[in-house]
Amino acid sequence: MRGRMKRVSIVGLSLLSLSSCVNSMGGKEDQQRIAGVYVLDRVEGAPIPASIAPQAGCNRTVQKGIFRITAGGSDVRPTYDWTISIDADCQPVPPSVLPGDGDVGAWRFQQSTQLSFSSMMDHGSYTASLEESTGNPPAITFVNLGNSYRFVRVMRWDDPQGYINVSVVDQSGQPVPGVLLIFTFANGIQGGGTTPASGEFTTGGVVGECTISITAPAGYAVPASQPNPLSVSVVEGPTLRVQVSLTKI
């Protein structure tokens, strides 16, 4: 359906059975019902990490994926974006080996059990099945480059959320740039980045326990007195402020 992508395409998939409560073709309430953040659960029916067909002699493993879907508003269309991460275990990795894929675009209900996606990245239009059942979060499944990928929702957009500000300093109280911080929130969603010159990094996520993994840049070390990963509790309301200490060596 398309050539080698910048980030992903998908093709149609046979529909999964749904509960009878899904009976609309996609009004505002239906969009809001399934909107949220989904994480990759299975590849070809196997839980991740999952092995897929090798490329150029490299074995490959699907490690993670994330899918975000939003409801439309009075002047905006419903949108989606997703990425899949695929690791190769050979060195060096040939340029022909795909590191993963992704896409961004608009979506609608094609049927009550099927979503239609329209790519903004020149990947065309494609479909994905929507799975809903009482007592379980919705799931979205599609096929990409011959493999089926199933994403399960872990967060609604209206779930309580909060923010964390991490300030990283050395033993003299000076800010430390280049520190890699990885946040794992209570729903399993991960995010993060590196501290700028200010030594501060702010991110947001769902309310609940969050762990922060710290990787010090060259010339610094995480002292034994500093927990790593660090566990904090995200609350709804004022930004949670955390200070991390590193040792300049």
C-alpha cells in the first residue's frame, strides 16, 4: 500500500467482536469514549517484547509502542498518532533494517467496530479494528508491514494528572545539564528527556506513583545516597518539585 515510510502505514484487519453497547457510527460521545493513550500489548498475538521476521540478517524485537487518539471539537477533527519501536541485535545495523514506524493523521468511525485513519504523512488511508467489552479498556488492532499490532488503552484524557519538576544539581549546588531522566508513571506510560543548561526538566503524567531513572552525563556520578530510580507520588494540582543530587568527579 505504500513504500518505505518515514514513520508508518497500516492496512485493514478483520474485525474483533464487540459488545452490543457499541452501536453508533461516531458521534462526539463515541469519540470521547475511546479517546486516550494506548500502549502496545501484543504483536501477532504474542505479548511484547516480541520477535518478528529478521531483516538483512538481523534478528528484530518489538519493544514498545504508543498510540494516542483524541476526540474532535467544534473546529478541529479527531486526530491520532502512533509509534512502534523495533530493536535489531546486529552491529552495525544496516540502513535497510527498520528501527520502527509511526504515523499521524485524522480518524473517524468507518463502522461501529472499525476505525478509518487518514494519514498526514503520505501513508494514505487504512483501517483498524476497535475492541470493546464490559469491564475492559478498549483496544485497537491494525496490521503494519505484515504484522498485527494490538494497543490497549491505559489512560483517558480526563484521568487526573499532575506535573513533576526535577532539578538536578551537583555537590556545589550548580545545575547539571545533560542528565537523562526517564519517568515511568502509574499506568506504565514512559517519557522523559535530558536536562538543559538550567538543570531542570518538567513533565506530566497520570496521578499516582512514578519512578524516575537517572543517567548521569560524563564527568558526573549518581551518589549512593541518591535513590536510583527515585520514587515519587504525582498529585493533581501544584507541580511536584524534586531535587536530584549528582557528584561531579
